[in-house]
Amino acid sequence: MRIIFLILIILFNLNAYEIYEDKESNLTIHNILKTEFTNRDSLNFGATKSTIWIKFNIQNSNNYDVDKFLHINMPFLESVNLYEIENIIKESKSGVKVPIEQREMKTHHILFKILIKANSKKDLYISIQSKSAKFIVPTFYEDENEIVSFIGKYNAFIGGSLAILSVLFIYNFFIYLYLRERVYLNYVLYIGATFIHQIFFTGFIANYFYFENYVNMILIFAIFNTIFAIYFIRTLLETKKNLKILDKVLLIYVFFSFLEFIIIYIDPILEIKLRSLSIMIIAILVLTISIASIKAKVKVAKAFLIAWLIYLISLFITGLFITKIIPENFFLSNILQIGLITEIILFSLILAYKVNILKEEKIEAITELRKKDKVLHLQSKFATIGETLCNIEHQWRSPLTKIGSKIGELEVELDYNGVPDEKFLHNFAKESNELINYMSQTVSDFRSFYTPDSKAENFYIKEAVLSSIKLMNFFTEKHQIKINLNMNINPQTYGYKSEFTQVILNIFTNAKDIFIERNIKNPKINILITQNVKNIEIKIFDNGGGIDKNIIDKIFDQFYSQKLEKSTGLGLYMSKVIIEERMKGKIQVKNIKNGAEFIIQINI
């Protein structure tokens, strides 16, 4: 930004000053009094190692003594000495390298009080030594009340600005702790770096602390401020996703910014020049990114561009004020701080809008995921329908055969004996009803499993487990799989019974497939149900040889399956969704001796 000041001052400052540049910085006031000064249209000298001498001549035409006050509105200048030439040479010191208690005027402002006797004039010389860029803005105040009022308003304004930054920092820090959004973290870091940079840049901290390398502190936190601002811009405008090339340019800029930390201690003057150039580059780069983000339809890009332009306009106006193209007043002398605070407040509002957008997007994403989970849930159930239908077919075949046999007996009785006696008919009806009820119960068991639960309800664990065992009857009989249920209690829980039944059935089915694949002799599935104060625990373990240690951590992943030709990989994934999301419980698996153990924990 300072490079803009330089251009403005050189182009527009038409005031003539008598100056001398001591490039070796070894002349004293006595040498300077014998030195010929030259005229210069501006008091901007950029970053230079030279000592700058400025000569003034002031006059008092009144018949009484007056005090005038010289104020230099660049509080970060390191050493500013005023020499009053009368019968003797009076020296007064100021600047950030001079502690407050050693200054004639006890303030962090670079301020000198000059007594001018009645009807006389006085020659003044100012020497300025500073690693900082030398933009010298001298102002003479005719009245003590005027300068006291100015300093009071300035201090109040800067204090208020710092208070606003503090409030924004604390407020957004707590929002970050609540939301854990990275964009808020970057914003908080940006505000923090801005706050620290401002208390150095305005000289405010000099009221309370003395720093030997004051200018270095300004430079260090200026770099931090820029770096955190870039990371904030990257996350706010999502340049990594929307503007990949410009995002890489930003990261390259950050890399070179870190190199500036080293240059500060090697050559501070070079660093000040680089920083001026660097700030001009980032200003143009951010404008480019803002416009590109608008074209990329980033929702907050227009608001961001407005905030950034406000700051740049305040910077431009500051340049006009410094060059005295526009008249001096308190508002204009602080327009840069006003622009900065306005920009940061707008960023806070933009960020709140951004978070609302993210919240809406997350709600939409969660809704979409829930829809997908419902589809996956149905797919998982459909994956077991074929096997369950085989089970029903087997369970119906036997009673249907028996019913057919009974009908045959009835026909024989009718053919040979005529109308059967009452006892025969009674037995026929009784046995037929039993077989029909058995078939009906089988259908009910299947239907309760297949039909999705409309709402949660209280149900007994034992009933759900027994339903799963019934649905596995065909396979357990066909492959001679023994299922042992061990429980001393029948705990009750709240949730979705058919979904819980599906979980148990999925585990049974996986065990059955392993038994067949590995040709396990005497296959067994054991179920142990216990209850403690907090939850119900269901352990299901088998003797199928366990799960490969390379995949045991993946078996609950969506679409993961070793049975690629036969399985969708949804069964255990949906089991995890049902237990942990739908029933707020926990499911895990581990290998035990000779097999695997699934552990389900659900609330009472």
C-alpha cells in the first residue's frame, strides 16, 4: 500500500520544502547549519538508510510570546529530533526508539512544543532516522487546545478501533469453537494479526511498552496479517475448488511472504521496499480473484469485492490527504483505519452469510444422504429376500405335502367308507388347521421383516432374535448349523424391531456363507445376551475361523465385500447404520479363538 502513497505524493505534492539527505548519517546539527539545503516538492523519501534533514522557518508577528506545536503524523518513525536555533541550540527528541519518559511531550505521538517570542522568527531543523519508509507529514498547530483535542480524538478513535477488533476477535473465536469451520479460524487469525499490527502501526503500544526493534515488529505482523488474510480469502471464496490456478498463485505468494521474515533481519530497508511491492501485488491479485469468483458464481464474491474496494478507496483517499490535495481534517487523517475496520466488519457479516449457506448445503446433503440410506436399507433387505424365500419355500413344502396327504386320506375314506365318522373329520380339521397356522406364521414372520417400520416401539430382544433364527431355519437345517441362544433375561429396548431383526439375520447370513466357503465341520453360532445398568449387550460368535486381519477394519464399509460375485456389500454397512444411527448403539467385531465375534450394545 505504501507504494501507492509514494506515487501519489510524487505526482501531486506541490509544496516546496528545504531538505538535505545525509546518506552517511554522520552529520551533526553543527555540520548541518553550514550545509546548503535544496528545495523539494514532497517529504516522501521511501525506505532509505539516509538521515533526512528538513529546515523550517516560523514567525510570530504578535506582541506576545506564543507556543506552536509541530505534529508529525507518522508515529512509527524511529528517531525524530527537533533543533531550535536561537542563541543556543535546543534539541528535543521523539520517535519510537525514544521511551515516553524521555520525550518532552509525554505521548506516543511525534509532537514538539515550540516557544516563539514576540515579533520574532525561529529556524527549525528536523532530523529523521528510521528503517521505516519516511513519509513525513508535518502539521503546525497554533493552539494547545487544538492539538490536545486532536490527540484526544485520535487516541479515542484508535482505542475504539482496537476495541472493535477485540470484540470481533472474541466473538468469532467462540463461533469457531462452536462450529469448527476452518474459514472462521482463518478469520480469527486475520483479526488477531490485524489487531497486533495496528497497535504497532499507530504507535499506540508505545504508551505502555518500549521495543528496541519497533519497525521490525511492524513488518513481522504486517507479513502475518497478509498471510492470514490470504488463507481467509482462500477459504471464504473457496479458491481451491473454484479458481485452481489463482489459488496456486496465492500459495506461491504465501511462500515468498515467509521468506520476508528472513529478509527483515538481513536487510530491513530491502524488506520495506519488498513489502510495498508485495502489498501492491496482493491488492491487484485479490481484485482479480474477486472478479473471477463472481464469474465463477461464488455466492459471497460480490459482497467480498465491495468490502475490499472500500478498503482500497480509503487507502486512495489517505494518499490524497497526505499529498494535501484534499483539505486536512480529523476524519480524513484516520480514513485508512475507518476503511480497515469497515472492511473487517463487512467480512464478519459476509462470513455469517457464508456459514448460513454452508448450513443450508449441509442440511440438503444430510437430507440426500438420508434418502440414500433408505434406498440402501431397502437394497440390503432385498439382498436377503432370495434366501428368505427359499426358507419359506422349504417351510411351506412340508405342511403342504402333509395337507395333500390328508386330503388323499379323505378321498380314500369317501371312496371306500362313504361319509367319514365324526372322529375322523375332527382330527382332519385339527391337523389341517395346525398346518395352515404354521404356514400363516411363516408368512407373518417374513412380512414383519420385509415391511419397513413406520415408527420406533418397545420390543423384547428375545423375540427379534428368535424371528431371525426362524428366518434361517431352511439354511440351518440344510447345512446342519447349530444356533445356541443363551440368555437368563429377556431385556426390552426401544427402536425398530424389524430393522434389528435384519441386523441379526445379516450376521447369521455372513456366518453361514463362511461355514459353506470354508467347509466347516460342526458349524455353530452362539448368542449371548446380557444386560447391565447402562445397556443391553448381544454377543454373536461362531467357529468359522475368524475374519482376515487385513480386512476386519473394512467389513462395515459401504459396498465392501469379499463375496464380490454374490454380494452388494450392503449387509454389514446397513447393520452399522441401523445400530449406531437409528438405535444410537454400537456394533463392533473382533476375532476370537476359532472364529469371529460381533458385539452389539444398545440402550435399555
